[in-house]
Amino acid sequence: MTAPHDPLRLCVYATVAALTWIAGPVAVAAFAVLAFAGYLRAHRQGLRRSACVLRDVRLVLAYLAVLAAAGAAGAIIRWT
């Protein structure tokens, strides 16, 4: 008998969503910057197609840059 599928990614997504909800736009910006750095490094090492829905790494990088900017803008607006 095979073991049942462990939906670990769903737990990870829920945890990231909870942290984002608690920390607000700062968390959005931080996760986006972290992901951007990871994808940029992978792109420089030759990754051209991602498992991300956007597929093209350049599109993923653009999406993450916009997300980081939106998070930073949200943080500035929230605390001014």
C-alpha cells in the first residue's frame, strides 16, 4: 500500500499567507525580494523556464519586482 500524498506545499502557502497577513506589506515586499534574488540567481545560472504559472523566468522576475514595489509602497502608505 502506498502512502497518501502529503500536501506540504499547502501548509507552506498557508504559513506564508499568515505571516503576510500579520506583517502586512513589509512581509509582501520581503518575500518578493527574497524570491526575486533566488530567481535572478537561477536565471544567471541558466534557468529559462520555471514551474511557476508564468513559466518564463523573465516574466517571473518582472512580477516579483512589481510585487516588491507594491509591498514597499503599501508599507510607506501604512506608516505615514
